Amino acid sequence: MRDWKAVTLRAGAAGLQPAKLLFEARRRNLIAQDAGPLDQDHRHRFTTSWVLDLPGANMESPLRHVIGGWQWTGVMQFQTGRPYTVTSGTDNSLDGIGNDRAKLTGADVWAVPTTACANCIWYFNPAAFAPNDLRTFGNVGKGAYYGPSLHVWDMGLSKNFHLNTSSYVQAKVEFFNIFNMVNLDIPNTAVNNQATLGRITRTDPSSGDPRILQFGLKFVF
């Protein structure tokens, strides 16, 4: 790490203000700490979809009008969790930006507490992190940890009821998150909020809805 005084003198000579001076020190000295995965980084992702014509359309029985001609569609998505960074939540670096990282205490990150968690789930050990020391930026790396994985199954059934050669009515039923799987968001990561640190208190903002069922009719002419 470069000498703080040397960085201070060079930045001061360049006419930088105190907040910018500290930012310059961070930029020069902590580039390695700021290197890390993007928030959208998912190490593994698998997606598949299908369109299947169900049997029964060629039946000779009148039942073919009821059970024949249905089409089954679906999309399945699985992906591992996205990264998160444990932050101090306090501007102990005095840089005026407010993105200080937490400080590791040496405790096991994954030794989650055994106490009850009301309306939440323990994900990591809050005792493993502490606020950064004064005039430091903390030592937790950017995106050092990954949140829960995500599983989504969406399916649909549709059938066309032909009125003539050029027009028909399409009936459709769609199921979103058909198996009602719970997809959790990343845990709360601000050390200055001990009431929620290490806990997951919400579902994923993009795929956290419970099972949703919808019906539709479409007239094509």
C-alpha cells in the first residue's frame, strides 16, 4: 500500500478538496478491494421452454372437442444467487460518499444464530462483521458473498375453438410460479442496522411472487 502522506501531498498539490483527496487515496490504494463481481452476476443459469400438443385431436369420439387440441407450454428457470456486499452503513472513512465496507471480526460468517427470527430467515452471522474503523474503508470485498438461488416454473394450457376456416376463439389458462416456490432476496447487509443484519426479510423483487393463476379468451378473425 502506498504511503498515505505521499498521496496526501500529491493530491493537495493538485488542488483536490478533502473529500476528493480521500477518494483519490481510495482509488489508488484499494483498487483490488473494489474489484469484484457485478450485482447481476449469477455463476450458473439454466433455462428451458417447451410447446407440446397434447394427444386427443385425432380421436373419433365426440370427446375430441373437449379433450383434444390442447397445447401445453412452459418455461423453467434456475439460477444461482447474486452477489452482495456487507457494508458499514456509517461514513467512518469521512469521504462523504457513504459506501464504506464492513470490517471482518474473525467469526464464522456461516455460523448463523440459533435464536428465533420473526418473519425472517437467518442467512449469515451478524457477529462476523463490524463497522469499519475511523479513517478506513473496511476490508470486506465487493460482492464477496452470494445470496439464495432462484427456481421458477411457469406453465400454460390453451385451446383453439374454430368457428370457421378463418376465425376462432382461443381459451387459455396460465400459471406463474405454479409450484408456489419461495424465491428469497439477498439478506440485509448494513452493519449499522443490527435489527436486520444477516436476515432475509423479503422475497426476490423480480421473481418472488406467490403462485398466480390467470384466464384469458381471445377472438381471432
